Amino acid sequence: MEEEKRGDGPFSRKRSFTFGDYGSFERYTCDHGSRPESVEDDVSSPGVDSPLSENKSVISTCSNQKEAELFEIIEKLQGSRIDEQRCEFPLPLKSHVLGADGQLPLILPSQSGGYWIDPPLEKPPASSPVSPPGEPESFDIMERDADAKVYQQFFLSRHHLSFTAVDAALGPLVLSVCLEEEENRLRAVLRTKECSLIGVFSLTLFSNLPSAVELARMLSSSVTVSKFEAVCYLKAPNLIRAFDEHRVSPNFKFGVLYQKDGQFTEEEILGNDEESDQFKDFLSILGETVELQGFAGFRGGLDVCHGQTGSEAVYTSFHGREIMFHVATKLPFTDGDPQQLQRKRHIGNDIVALVFQEGPTPFLCDVIKSHFLHCFLVVQRCRREDSGEAAYQVCFTVSVTAREDVPTFGPVLPDPPVFIDRHLLREFLLTKLINAEISCYKAERFSRLELRTRTSLLESLRSELCTRSRFMTGDPSLSALQTSDGIRGASEGSGGFIENFKRAIRVRSHSFETLGGPRKTAGSPSPRSKMEKDVESPSLNPGDTSGGADGKDPVSPQEET
């Protein structure tokens, strides 16, 4: 009877916690939002006064306070990762947005700040076009590394020399020198761990041809080495070219999120499992829907053999570049998983994502928690009254947000940022997405990672060139040197820099073993495994992993963490 009274009364059981030999606690809730001092007393004999009621109330208040603190600790300990990564609108803001009349911005800033928004929120919307969208020909695509092709363009077709050294301050150095007799000048490239320095010098400046040390000091006054070693390896140009172009890739991958009207949280946005006709129409603007099974193009980390990442994806080719879109609604949906980790595994590891809004609900800058997502392009389909025969005209409003350490990038948004022409919208969005990713690499997080990767790659290159040169000159200690041509090829190095980082570690480990260096033992981890673990550390993006890459799928930093 007592249990029935509890079920029928104003109290209902919410949660039970068991502590092994210490017994258990049961938590009850009240319709009025307060927990009773004694549930059994309130149910069995409500309203009965007792001479000990005052003492009971004091004891009960202390007990309730302790229990409340205990339950708060337990809930924190037993809370899932959802609570740690959830980003919700504050209740006043949420109610204001849902009940607001008039035009709302596509993006709202985060309470903690750290993002810029274009167009700015404080700028009033233009009633008439101030700067209409330009022509597609005016949408310039940025280059990730403008100097990456210098060696291929000016050195490979001419006789040239390369040298290596280790500077006390600058670290590993690789210098390439080319004589351009027709122009009567010298061209030199000095590769340091931070950048590549390029210089062109007229021969009239020298009475005699300068030495490698002199050229290096002309390019950088910080060079302190007194001697460079000449490279005597027939395949050295292939390795040097691979290093110079290791940041150049014609492939890109972007996330695509579908935000319905009234959706504010990450779980709501990632939990959409159906596509509306408007969203399908927008995807058709971005590219074509392809079957993943047996797909031969750039797959962007998606499974093209076993269907573990869905059966379809959106893919396109754009000005010589391949683009794969990680569309949230096409990635596997997992029942019972509010985080949808199968989807966030890919989208959370992208650097730039596109958000399609179906309704006036704004997108919050940091609603998707990720260490890699640095930029969002938000597109909202809208209707504009037309004075012609049609009652209205379909158009698309665009807004951009990125973390504050990401530089601004083109093409510039028109004023107002509204597109009517679908072809013009496609050209603008794809160009903006590519430029966004290239600009995001200049952010602090990626800059640090890139510096570490370039340093490791350069040291691996210098070590490999020195070892091969010594072998070519007949060094007896390297008579048993095994070939590693299969490890690095002419095309190796293209793609994201984390894959090249791992590649550099493999080459370095191979050089250590062939030179009689310390080998991996059962009791101690190898340097390679330790550094790879550091690259794939959960601190970068917990729980997000991705399948291996093949030759057509160069891994980017957001895929392999």
C-alpha cells in the first residue's frame, strides 16, 4: 500500500544509487520542485504535529543539504561526456529567439567569445544591394604554399647541387643551388624548420662563385654553420621535391550539417536522420550524390568497401580539385547514442563545415564541440518577393563565422549577403570553403602542429640524404644499407601534414636501425610509437578516430586524431 501511495501521491521516484555494502539511497521529486523532509511521514501522516517537529526540521534540513551535495557529486561523476561537450543556448536567449518577431541573424556569438562573424551583427541589413555578388571569375582560390613548386619549376630541369647541415640555432638545413646561365644569375633555396628562404642573385655581385655557406648566410643572417655536406644521391631531387610539396594537396573534405527550425544543441543537429526536399536541393547545388561502394575518387576518409560510413555521399570536382562532403544525414545513425559519434567522428575532425538552416533559428558559433572545427559557413534558404510574374523568388542568405585567430579570407560577401543565381552560389561557396580551410591552417593550433611536423620531416630528409650520400661514396659502415626507395617516392608527401609526420617518423626509425642505432625492445616503447601516440592523443579530439588513408586519400590533420 505504501508503494502505491507513493506512486499515486505527489512524489515519484527519479533515481536510485547503490553503494555496495553501504546500502542505497532513493531520490524523490515533488510536483512543486522541492524534496520533502521525510517522504514516509508526509505520505502516512501529513499534517500531524509532533513536539519534536522543530528538532526534526533542523536535522532534516542538514540531512537534506548533505544528501543534495552527495547527489550533485554523484551526478557529476556519473555524467556522460554529453554534458561535458553540450553547448546550449541560455534559457533567456533561447526563449527570446524562439519568440522574436522580425529578421534574425543566421549566427549568434558564443557567450565565451572567441569567434568573429561576417557580416557583423552590429551592421544593419541593407535594404538595397550595395555590393552585388561578383562574377565567378573574380573568386580567387588561395594557395596553401605559394613557394612549394619553385624547386620543381626552376631546379629539376637544370643541373643543380644540394647540401645539408645542422645549425646549432636553426636546426637541420637543406640548401639547393642552381645556376641559370641564360639569365646570368644564381637561384638558391634554404629550407629551415620554420620556412623555406628563396633568393635570386646576379653573378655580377661575385668575383667568384660563392660557397654554400656564403649563400646560406646571404639568405639568413642567423646561419652559424661553417660547413655544408654535399648530397651525392641520384634520387635526391625526388625526396627534396616531396618535402617542398608536402603541404600541397588537390583534395578537400568538408562537413555538412542540417539544422531544422528550433534546433539549438549539438545532439539535436547531429540527430537529424531525414532530409527535406529543400536540403536535398541544396546538396544538389554543392555536388552530385554518389554511391560509396567501389567509389574511385577522393573518398575523404569514408569507407568505400564495407559500407561502414553509409551508402552515399556528396562529391564534386572543382577547378582541378576534388571535394568530398561529410553530410551528417548520410553518415550512419546510431539509435540510443545522443552524441551520434559515428557522425561526429568525421564532421568533428573536419576543419570547415557548412550549415544549412531550415528556419529562422540562429546557429551558435561553438554549438559543435571540436578541437578541429575552426570555421562554419551558414546558409539559409529564404523567399524574396518578386515584382514579376512569380509571387516570390527563392534565394540563399550566407553568413560566416570562424575562430578569432583565423585570418579573414575571400571571396568577400556581397551586401546584402543574398544569392539568387544557383551557379553563382555554388562558385562562391566552394571557393569560400577552400579558402577557409587554407586560412584555418594559420590558426595557432595548426601552426604549432605544422611547425612540429615540418621540423620532423626536415630532419628525416637531411638524415636520409646524408645516409644515402655516404653510401654512394663508399662508406664501409653503410655497406649493408638496405634500400628504402619503397618508403618514399616522388609523389609522397602530398596531403595532410599528420600523415607526413608519421611518414617522417617511419623514415627516421628506419635510418636509426640501418645505422646500428637503438632498436625497439619488448620492455621499452620505440620513439615512433611514442610520438605517434602523441599525435593521436585524445587531448586533440577525444574519441574521434578515422580509418587509414590510401594513395588517393591523403590524410588531413583532422582525420587522424
